[in-house]
Amino acid sequence: MVTLFFSYSHKDEDLRNELETHLALLNRQGVISSWHDRRITAGSDINQAISSEIESSQIILLLVSAHFLASDYCYDREMQRALEKHANGTAVVIPVILHPCDWHSAPFGHLRATPTDGKPVSMYANQHEAFAIIAGDVRDAVKLLLAGSPSPKASEQHAGDPTPPLQGDHSSNVRIKRKFYDHERDEFLEDSYEYMARYFDGSLQELSARNPHIEKRFKRLSATSFSASIYDGGNRVAQCSVWYGGGSFDSRGIAYSQSDENQRNSFNEFLSVVEDGHTLQLKPLGMHGFSDRTEATLSQQGAAEYYWGIVIRPLQE
């Protein structure tokens, strides 16, 4: 049995709980024994308990988010010791990317992250798919450990690299362009829309929570459309609907309308799926007057924030 340690921010506890559920089968099968700080009993020395568990763990999961990177305890204590153990071969460190953040420049940025290509869990249309991938990666890591594989350093690689880096001197300038197929574009479009829907729902909840006089309404109009409305003192001050597919324009994009009705015969902004030979992104037409964005391509998070910026603009002017 391999011992596993969760290093995470308490602000990401819900996702840690969900991951633990997906790792339950490995626990049942006696493959792993997992531990996190919520298992510290009353009266125990917290620092000593955590330190002891890190020292005895063979796999350490870094549950990465902006909250994790901002936590002094996670970053300076747990992560630093975990990387020391990884370097000396006494543990395998696996970065688990929960939310979009600047993790590539972190000290563990050279390690292969999970889910696939380091795509954040929160950006999956179905997050259970992401957790299933993580569970599979943990199972593979256990197999390597039990098989007596070489030092964990052998597993180091950048997210998305199909093979480990070669030993010896070589150029890092080996990235080449690739072709994206319709299936990948369609999947990216669906994932982007689902991410945007969750982003709007969460942003509306946060807006209402911070401003007692603000009320909100989020509604799924169909499987491919949603509407959002914001009320100030009971009066509607902003509204929109967002959808993809089935319109008279280009079905490979996400449309935005200042109406909360899903008519699909007109829109005020449109995001097209574009690619640069390396990644898929979203590009606005620039119909809404945000001139600084018309030439830019956007990530899923950037696109969601772009549309959110339009709907909340009346409250900020």
C-alpha cells in the first residue's frame, strides 16, 4: 500500500472532497492510504502531525489554485518539503490543477501535471471526467512505485509533452504547429460555453452576496443557452443571454445578446473559435466597443470575463 498526502488550501476543500471520492476505489482495493489535515484529532499538534504525514508519504498531491499559491503554509512548508522529497527520490509529487492560475512558473512547473495537459478541473464541462483522469494518473504512479521504478525525477516533464525530455544537451525550440480537427473544435466550444455558464452563475452569486441591494437571476434556457439578469432595488439594470450553435451566423462560436430571451436571430457580440497551430482560443468580433479586445484572442476564462464585463458595465459606469 502506498501512502498519499493532500496538500491544498481550505478554500478548495469542496474539490478536495470530490477528488477523495474518486480515489475511494483505490483506498478500498488497498492500493493507497490517503491523508489530509482534516483528519487531525482534537488536541494534536497540527504542525507536527502534518510534518509527520508528509515525511511518511510516498505520493504528494499538490491541489493547485490561486488560493494554494497564495497560502504561505501550502507554498513555503508543504510544497517546499514535498519537492525536496521528490528530488531525493523518496516521494512522487503530482500537481493537480484545480483552477486556472500561473502555476507554470511555480517551482513545480517542470513536473507533469494532471488532468491531461494541465487543463484545470474547473474548466471541464463534466468535472467527473477530470477527477477520473486524476484517479487514473494516481493509479499509474502507484504502479511505478510498486514496480520499483527509478527516481521520480524521471516523471518530470512539461504538461502536454507526449514523452519525457531527452537527457543531455538539446534545443528547447522543438515546438511545431499541428492541425486541429472538427471534433476538437466542437469539444472546445462546448467546454467553453459550459465554463462560461458556471462563471456567470458564480459571478452573479458573488455580486449579490457582496451587495445586499442587488438581486440576480440565472436561468438555463436550454442545453446550449442561458440568461442572466441583475436587479438593483428590484429594478432590472442589466440582462443578457448567451448561447452557441443553431444560429444564422457561425455555429462555431458563442453569441451574446443584451436581451434575456433566447431568440438567436440577432446578437450584440460574438466569440469565434480560432487556433494558432498550437492552441484553440476564442476571438471577439469587437461589436460591443471594447477596442482593446478586438485584436486579442482569449482563453476560456478570458472570454467568460469579457462577456461578464459587458453585462456588469451598466452598474460600474
